[in-house]
Amino acid sequence: MINTKFLFLLTEHGRYSELKYASCVARRIAEQIRAMGHEVIMIERPSPQDANDAVETYKPDVIWWVGHGNPTTTTLENVRVWIKAPDYNTDILSGTIACALSCLTGRYLGKYVVESKGCMAYLGYTEEFWFPWCNDPKYFNCACSGENPYGVREELWEKIVECAHEANLYFVLGLAKGMNVEQATKYSLHRFDYWISYFESVRPKDDEERSVIKTVVWILKSNKDATVLYEKKPAPVKLKMAVGIPMALVALGSLVSYLGARGGD
């Protein structure tokens, strides 16, 4: 993708400040994409109206967001509904590639907006998207931080709280590098594999760290398995068979070549 517009909707508060964990990683990826020469728009703590206004104003090619979700619905800041199938704001993704870090929207919402509402592609999740956090919504938040209350080494903990979100964002990074949506999906899945291998190779310093690492490996495998891509396919080409054209040529000409707390519930 050359001179592509990327819109990042950087929510922070869902039920607590749990959405900050994904958004702080997204800011870093967004800056990488901007450094590649693409246009990047970042909207902080967006309401649904903020998101709609940004789409209308900037007309992005790619939209990434994090918010709680269910099979028909995705939300933004303060769990306010942004899109709900079949008839609430579902046209907003028309003409875009969407990357939804939002639980369960891969079951129905993503497929619906691609098949019925003009969204070009939608990467989402068919199950809950899990990630570790620091478990104290009022006094402590370790998003993109080495600090943690679990006794895990700081340099290891920072990787633990970022890895799942980063693997998701590799889909967007892959698009910025010129990949098509199927290639970008594989790029994301391979990043999940990278982190799984990394944590499986770590030698824990004690039983507590061992338990945390085992949990993180489960999280990564679960999120990877839940990844789904819906892509708008070109309409099939209808060919009229001319008299005298060899069948082999007709067959060849017919070939068309051508993805919380919990992230949402």
C-alpha cells in the first residue's frame, strides 16, 4: 500500500482502564507506519461520534480499534456502542479494511459488513480475545510497563503485557509493508507463533513466574486460533464460450486468483 491512510481509534476506558493495554502498543505501531511514509490519524479515547467524524473527515483506507464486543456489536470508549449488526452504523466501514481487536465480532459482525455493507476486509476474533493485566483497576495500571504485582521479572513482564496486542497489530503493519490482506493475516499469525516459541523457551526464575508464562502461552494460542479474516472477493467472471475456442483455453481463462480484561464480551 502506497500513500495509505491508517486510522487508529485509541480507546482506554472500557469497564476500567483495560483497553489502554492495546492502545499503548498501537501508538508505537502507528508511529512505525507513519515513518514508512503513510498518513496516520490517531484519535484518543474516541466516542462513537468521534470515530464517525474521523472516518468522514479523513476517509481512511485501514481502520484499527480496540473495544469490547459480542457477535453483533463492537464498542469504543466507556463501552459505548459504535457498530451493531444488522442496522446500526454498519455502513461506516464501507470501502475500508478493518482490524477489530474486539471479542467475538468475527462470528457475525465482520462477515456481515463484508458481505452486505461494502467493507473490503475484516480481521476479527470468533472467541474472547485474552490478555494479561495488573488486576487493580483503581490504583495500578501496568499497560506497556515492566511493573507488575506478580513477582515476574520486569523485562519479561513488559513483553507479556504487549505480545498479544502486538501480534494483532502485525496485520495492520503488514498492510503498511505492502502485503495484501491474506498475507497480512499470515504475518499476524506468525507473530503469535513467534511469541509462543519465545515464552516456551524462557526458563522461569520460580514457580510463580512459571505459572504466569504458562498462562501467557495459553492466551496466545487461544487468540491465534480465534483469528478470522473476511475478505470481499471479486465477482466471478462470466465467459461466453465462442465456437471453435479450445476447451483448455476456456478453462484457463476462467481461473480467478485472487482474515479482555478481555478484549470484549
